[in-house]
Amino acid sequence: QVQLVESGGGSVQVGGSLRLSCAASGRTFSSYNMGWFRQAPGKEREFVAAISWNGNNIYNVDSVKGRFTISRDNAKNTVILQMNTLKPEDTAVYYCAANRLTTRNPNLYDYWGQGTQVTVSS
């Protein structure tokens, strides 16, 4: 069982930065692959980035490449999404998720956080 709690969301102007954190409970965090997803109003949940259990494999959706960076600290049971050069289209609720596979498919993730709102205004 893994419980996930996101933090770090907020409102920022175009071009600004935010750092999202996802704190995980449970001793098995280091065995899980982690992902970040987002969901804007009226849209489906969208894959943003994923990182393998050991941090060796990272995947990003094309729209955030060069702007967002996913990382993890297994000693602190934390996964981070550093978001730079934010755009209005990045506005969404951001979720972290955990599963045994590194995948972009949200349906294959076992555990989810409650989400944190990110709003980018021009």
C-alpha cells in the first residue's frame, strides 16, 4: 500500500516556475515507478512524466520536454516535478501516481494522490 500526497501547486504567471512534490508513505516506495499526470477542466487525464524505480529511466510528454524535470529521492520517499517556463496550457490539476510498470497509461497506475492545482495566467 502506498499513500501519495502532492504539494507545491499554485498560481504563477507565464514563464514562471513551480516545484511540485509528491510525498509517499510506505516502506516499498523505492520499488515503485512514479508518474505525474494532469487534468484540465473538461479534458481527460494526461500523462506528463514518469521515472523508473531507480531513476534510470525517465519519460516526458513532448509538450513539456525541456521545461519539466521529474526526479526522485528514494531516501526521502519523494518524487519531484520541476516545472519551468510555464504556459497557460499547463493549467491543470496535477497528480502523482505509483505503479510497478513505467507506463504512460493512467489506467495501469495503482495508487494516486489527491492532486494539486496549477494555474498559469498571462
